[in-house]
Amino acid sequence: MLRSTFIFHFMSKQTSKDIILGLSTVLFMLRIGHRGAKAYAPENTLSSFRKALEIGVDAVELDVRRTKDNQLIVIHDADVKRTTDGKGLVNELTLDEIKGFNTEADEKIPTLQEALDFLDKKVKVLIELKEAGTEEAVLSIVRERGLEKNVVIVSFLEDALRKVRELDKDIDTGLIYAKHRNPVNAAVELKANYLLALYRFTHSANVKKAHENGLKLIVWTVNTPQEVEEYVKKGVDGIASDKPDILMAF
């Protein structure tokens, strides 16, 4: 939702053309909770997703890995140690073993099915593939729930995105990158819809080039109001934050 104080501040510093472009961006920018609301609840848990929904985000980003018995769970790291009281690699543990561990808030790591059942169509969901070989299973879970129009499959892994596009010509996809020689060309070649760029390497020229090539550009992970305002003015299509409440003024 737009706030009058921000509009006044924004308009006072811009030309009329910039005002129009800027307000358009503000009106349609995706406000994304990074791993839910990572700063306020254990990341990639249902409580973190619940907190993000309570804050009022437009989208939630989550990470997916495969267990030893080929189940998809929502976790960022390859090892469970940082986010649970357990130890071991995700791909060397069964789902039952992982469900025996607790997060710092005494929660269980959710499966992708549990996460999507909870989020449903309340918000857009950015599903990050952390490893190749999960593409078909992820798409199957998404399709079973009729969420094809409500998710974006994203990854650093170009081969994974290429496979997703082979399997589904319509689902939205996005290339994540920090540093990349030519991310726009790569995204176009992959027939992706989004670029997801590390914010501090993203400039107005990058946004312009993405838009000229039919791509939307999301930046991550922005955690101060001042930086949020800066990237809104650059015309980005979405901002991911560990503190999604700071996005609500835009």
C-alpha cells in the first residue's frame, strides 16, 4: 500500500517522467518474505511463513532439497545442523529421521507439500531448487495442488531451470545470481521470466536491460528501509527481505 509521506518524498526528488515510472513500480512491486520472515521466526518453517503472511507480503521464498528417501523438504543448507538440533546431510537422512529433529522454536522441518498446503494461494511462492534432479518431483507437487500460476521456480542452477522449462513451457521460472557474466542473455536462453539478483550488484542499467528483454528483476536480500527505497527508485519488480515489514510502506 502506498503511503502519502513516501509519495511526497519521492515526487519531490524526481522529474515527472520518473514519478510516473516510480509510482508504477511501487504499485506493482512484489514484497517477498525471504524464507518466510527469517529475522522474526526460524527460517523455512511454517511459523516463519505465518509471520510473513501476518505482515502482509505478496510472496514468500522457500528452499527445497531432497532427502535420502527422495522426499522434498524445505531447508536451505545441505546440512541440518545450523537450523535444527540434529546433525547430518539432508541427502543422507530419511524424512522420518529429519522429522525427529526440532528447530529452535521446537518446530519440524516442513515438507514441500506441507509448505504449499499452508501457503496455498494466499501469496505467490518462489520455490528455490537447491539441487538438480528435483525438478520433476517439484512440478508434480505444484500441479497436484493447482498452483502452477501461483509459483515461480527459481535457482542458481541453470541446468535445473533448463529442465523445468523442458517439462513445463508455461510455469514461471527465474535465474538467481550474485555475479554473472551475462545474466540477461542466460535468462533469455533459459526462457526464464525473472532475474533474481544480489541487490548490491544491481544498478538502474541492469533493471532497464532486464525490462528491455522482457524479464522482471527481483533483488535479494534487502534489510534496511533506506535500501528498500533506493531499489524501489531503481524500478525493480520485487524485493526479498528477511524483515518483510520494512517493505510494507512501498
